[in-house]
Amino acid sequence: MNDRPENSTPGHPPAEPSPWNVPNALTVLRILLVPVFLVLLLADGGQDASMQWWALAVFLLAMATDKIDGDLARKYNLITNFGKIADPIADKSLMAAALIGLAVIDVLPWWVPIIILIRELGITVLRFFMIRIAVMPASRGGKIKTVLQTVAIGLFILLNPLAQLVPDGVQIAVAVFAWLVMAAAIVVTIVTGVDYCVQAAKLAKGSNAGNDAGGGRVSDDGPAGGGPADGGPAGTNKE
């Protein structure tokens, strides 16, 4: 599927692809799966093993669509403004639902989702605020953070239903591994958050210096036009 326009005039960028495409459909599907996942996770206070297995399946399916829609959008040039906005909303909604849901059923202590979600919300707000100065590139650790969070959450969802199938020693080993992965995810989450703050401070300082030198004139390298670029605050890259 390719929605790229074929009649763009020379010297002008091609028109944005139609938002009615497969990557955006997968993003919308991921958003719709969030309440389904929560219902399954919270069923019977998180004690229904069969529902927990289904919750894990839905969570992994939703995370798979995150990978697939980004790959398709980049490969077939289907990156749209809708996708730039909806994709991070879908990602953060799913992660927030999983972390809060696990805390509600007492699988995770509340400080874990609080730390991660404060960072996610804070950096999202920071990146949109900084767009007036420059587009902040996605952190190098963003993909690592997402993978670690996904694996850790999947393991914690698995703990309750696994307890009915394996000896206690195996369950303890899985729990220890889950906490190690979650600890790594928290560290990377915090480190990448600090990295964004450092980037923002440097960009703000450089912008102020440029304005002072140029009488407040925005340079050609600045964010003229002011929209999110591919890979910017609302792009498909991970924070």
C-alpha cells in the first residue's frame, strides 16, 4: 500500500499521505486494545489465571502493532500528522494501563508506575514545549527503555498464572528476573529523562545566544514553520 502523491510540483515537498492507511489503523487498534487489556488484567481482582493469560496475549499483540506500524510507516512513506500524534498516545496509554493495573492488583508497588509515568509525562510536555526552539531528537536509549519495560511488564503479568503451573522455586526465579529487568527499565527511564533535560537546556541556551547575536532573528537552522519533524516529539521514534 502506498499513498504517496504522484503529482507533487518540483521544488515543493510532496503532500502528506492520506491518514487512512494501515500504520494508522494499527495505531488505532492499539488504543482500542487498552481497555480490553485492562478488563482482562483486573478480572476477579487479578486472580483469574485464564484472564491473566489473555491479558498477556493482548498486551504482547498491542506491543507488536507498535513495532509493525512504525516499520510500515517508514518503509512506505506513510508518516502522517495523525500518526505522529496518535502513536505516542497509544504507546503511553498502554504502558500506563499496564503499570497502574499491576499496581492495583498488588503485583507492583505504586512507586514503580509513579516514577515511570512522571518521567513519561514530563518528557512529553518538555518536548512539545521545546518545539518552539528546535526539534529534540529521540533519545538513543528510548528503544532500550521500551524493550525493557515491555519485557518486565510481560513477566509481572505472567507471575500469577504461572504460580499454578510451576514449582515455587521456578516462580521465585521468574519474579527475581522480572525485578531485575524492571530495575534496569527504571534506571534507563530515569537516565534518558535526565538526558532530555540536558538536551533541552543546551538547546535553550543556544537559542538565547543566537537570538542575542542576531537581534532575535530565527536562523535558517531553526524550527521555521514550527511543526514536528519526522522523529521529533510526535514522531514514531521512542523517547
